[in-house]
Amino acid sequence: MRAVIVGTGGIGTAVARRLAADGAEVVAVHHRHPSEEFPSVPVDARLPGDVARAFAETGPFDTLVVTTGHRHDMDFFVNQDAEVTADILATELTGPMNLVRGALQVFSEHGGDRGRIVIIGSDSGKAGTLGDAASSAARAGLMGFVRSIARETARTDITINIVSPGPTDTPLLTGMLEGGGLAGKVMAGTVRAIPKGRTGTAEEIAEAVAYFVGPHSGFTTGQVLSVSGGLTM
């Protein structure tokens, strides 16, 4: 397995380590912060041409994991600047779509009949999140996109799936909880509502990804797996 991991935050790093432990050759792709552990290539996933350039630098691969997200203040949609809304959608919807297109092109250039794609999503795409309408819309859009691509590639050994974490113990969540404001209130309420009574770990998310990219997952495609402690069951 040669895996490209897009996004080197808490979950992305955990995924990279987990796949490397299985013997995968891992290349990290980053926007602002390069990986400190794995070879790293910069990309602006909002730009198809930059995705093509980045994937030319990574070299051939058979596995893509996308963990990208847009950091922004939560606010009621009516108060959100239209440019912020557009940037969220470009980062969390158009960007992953560009990455998937690029990966499918790489697969096609190197045999075309096998590949694994996993996108780290969010259950906000199912339930919506107060104060985060644009991101919720992007996550919902990815669910429809992934199912469509699964249908387009179903006759090959290419699979595409989404792993949707619940609140996960990462620096991002800690910052939101400690930062107060609307984000702090919403996330604190969400954490309290988790039936398991705790947040998840990045390693637990990585285990779900490891299944989807593993050798025995070829019959599972177009799925959204919530790893959320029962939050959206």
C-alpha cells in the first residue's frame, strides 16, 4: 500500500501512523503545516491544478485519505460573511472533490482497477450543527458525492467511503471548548450528549480508516460510518 494522507492534524497524523504500522508507505499532503514524521507535499486542494501538481510530486499511490477542514468562528448563518461561507465550501466540499478526481486519475494512469479512498467527514452532514451551517452543508454534500462516485467505480476494485467522527480528543476540540463563545457552548453540549460518556480518540478514528483501506474491504463502498460514541445512532 502507498497511501497519501491529506491533512496532518490530530486525526491525519493518527491515520498516517496506523497505516504505516501496517506496512504502508505514507506521504503526507498539507496546506499550511507540513508533517514532522512523514515526507510532506504542499497543496491548495481548492485548485485542481495544484492538486495535479501535488500528486505528480507524491508519485503513484493506491490509497487516499482526506482529513481536511476549515477553521472558522461559529456564528449564526445570517451573520456570517459571504466570503467566509464561500471559503468553507471551497475547502470542505470542492477541495475533497478535487482530491478525489485527482486520485481517480492517478489510479487510472497506473492500472485503473484498484484504489481506496476515505474522507473524514462529520455527522453535522446528517444532523446539522447550530452556528455551522456552511460546514454542515459541505459535509452533507460530501455524502451525496461519495455515493455517486461509489456507483461510478463499483465495477472496479475502487472503493470510497466516509468516516464521520464525533467529538474527538484533539487540540482543535480542546481549543473550541476552552475558547468559550458559541463554539464552546455548542461543543460542550455535544460532548455531554454522547451516550458513551466520553470523547473519542484520534486512534479510534484511525482504526475505522484502516478497515476501509484494508485488503478485506473491497465489498464496502459508498458508506458513511459514524465513529461517535452513539451520538447519532
